[in-house]
Amino acid sequence: MDFKGMKRRDFLKNMGVAGLTAFVASSPWVSAFSESARTQKEKIRLGIIGPGSRGRHLMHFLCKNPKVEVAALCDIYRPSIDAALRLAPGAKVYADYRQLLDDRSVDGVFVATPLNAHYPIVMDAFDAGKHVFCEKSIGYTIEECFRMYNKHLETGLIFFTGQQRLFDPRYLKAMEMVHAGIFGEVNAIRTFWNRNDDWRRQVPSPELERLINWRLYRESSKGLMTELACHQLQIGSWALQKIPETVMGHGAITYWKDGREVYDNISCIYTFDDGKIMTFDSVISNKFYGLEEQIMGHLGTVEPEKGRYFFEDVAPAPGFLQMLNDVERKLFDALPFAGTSWAPETANENRGEFILGERPKGDGTDLLVNAFVEAAITRRQPERIAEEGYYASALCLLGDQALQEKRALTFPDEFKIGYLNHQRTK
């Protein structure tokens, strides 16, 4: 489809839901589904290492897939095992993940443990010949991420990460529009994720504090950067089709002073080699603005999370509003205020357009999980999935390092994998 020579009205018509279906079917992100027709009778046996809240969320989709048998579970916290057994009552139970990896009947594993445990489990899983789905961030350090990615290449085993936006219909369609030049040249991307919550979970006894609230402690987590920023930074490199070169920022504990070791208020600025910027901000003591990625081009803006976009050249305000503006302008002109007269910004009247007719029921997690299943069954790694996961993890970890060291950092050349430094295949 020739987007650049198309009028916007025609473009919007052609990018309807039917068009989205065709696009998703041919997207490299979901190329794992291309072989599904010939695998209808095949099944895969999976182990879940870390069936806590996130692990069970993934299991919810796996247990609905007729091609999946959740064959094994591993956790050191018995309540998590008991809850997971209600979803997969026939699964074997292991207390040591290495025993699960020794089970030759298990074809692949989902790793949803605390962050600091990802690296040894994933590396051992590859050595055991298992396909791997690892939640983000995949490693605790950039070097760990780099070694995990190279191990995937060395073994030829399937490697997926928990970047579900790659499969979210809103994001797929938004990126198709961005890459087609509909919003013009993208010069800045603003991302933010705000909450009003202490991020703390109930602990039945004090000795379990660091086990259950692992996200709050530096030994097992890097907080908002690895838990939230990982998603949104991946959107930036996806939109601009390259990785940023430098990052600087500030982080602090400003509100939730409850013994946690990770920041509750952070702000990072990532800069690209051409001067373009991407920001990430997160505050967890105010939820008013929620979360969003704002991809800003000189012709328009797209907000993928809301599934909405705006063009810069909006229609003028209706006559009645214009009359009110004129009255107010005359009123303020007669008053002794310094500076220019007040007038509403055009953006206030620009309600935008919605990418899809209605918000999808899911965020792409079901498609992501099922794509892993298809890839593992067919033994075909979809394009760019592992690479996107690697760079998303590396960028959030570099940002955390900049916050900790309170200085600007450059992405290390030795950890570049030669990906996203050239334009993607459309």
C-alpha cells in the first residue's frame, strides 16, 4: 500500500479493522503463526518457573491453548504452587528449577521469577535444550542480557521476552502509520507511567518480606526502570528504528519512605545520534496522567496506549467558540495584565481520532504467549522478537545505571548487536 501518496481521508478508510487483520497476519512480529495450520495436532509440554501473580497470568492463556500442556511447576513459595495447581492440576511440582530442567518431557519453560534469578535459570534452560520465554527485564545487568541473547543464537532455541506491546493491535497499527510517514518526521517521544500505590504486597510473616516484595529491593530488582520503563523504551526504538546513544536522569525516594531501596520518582532523557530525544518519567504517588507513549512528528502525534492520534492542522474552532474567544480577548486586553492576551491552544480543541473502532479486550499478552507456542512447536524464531527484548532490557538497565551514578552514560559499543542501527524491513 502506498501510504505517502494517499490523502488522509482515504488512508483512514483503508486502515480500518479489516485492513488491520491483513496487516497483523503479515507482520513479522506474528510470523510464528504462519505455520500454525500444519501444527494443529502437535502439542508442547511447558514448565512454569515462578508461578506467582505474573506467572499465573501467563498460565491463564497457556491453559486455554489446546496445543499446550502445562506439565511442570517450580517455586519455593508453596502458596504460589497451590494457586498454580488450580489452573494446571496435573502438573508435576519441583522445588528446584534444575530438577524441572532435567525433566526430558518438558519442551520449554516460562521464567517469571524475581529479576536477579533470570540469568542463571535462562542459561541453564538453554543448556538443557529448552525453549525459553523470559519475563522482562531479561537480565539484572546489560552483560547478562548480552550473554543470554548470544546463548539463544548459539543454541538455536526459541527465545521470547515479555514485550507484549509487539503484539498489541493498537501498537501494531500505530507503528505502521508512523513508519509510513503519516505523522511526518518524528523528533521526540515522551513516555510516562504513573500510579498512586505503594507497590507493596501483603506478607504473611516478616521473614518473607524480601521474597514477596522483591520489586522493592536492589538485590532483586531495579524498580520502575526494569518493571515499567522496559515496555516504553522498546516503543521508542520501535518507532525511530534505532537505539539511543546516551541517557541521563534523576531518581529518588520522595514519598513511599517505607524501607524500600528502589526509587518511587524517576525521570530519564535518552538522546539519539541525530539529536532526537525520548523521555521516560514515572511517579507512583499520583495516577492522574496514567501511562502513555506520545510519538510526535511534525504533522501529527500518536498515543498508542489510548489508541488515538492527532494531526497538527486541525479545523478552526466553531463560530460560537470563536466569538467567546474574541469576547474574552477584549476583556483581558482591557485589564492590566502583563504579557499577551489569553487564547486557547489549538490542541485543547483537538480530540483526535481513534486507531481502532473500539479498544481491544487484551494488551497483546495472549497473542505473545500463543506466538511463543507456535514458534516452539515449529522451531522457527520470529524475526526481531529476541532482539527487541534484548535492547528493551539493555536500555532500561543503562538508564538505571545513569540514575545510580548521577551522570550521563553512553550505550557501550561492546553490547551492541548490530540491530536497529539500520532501517527495518517494512
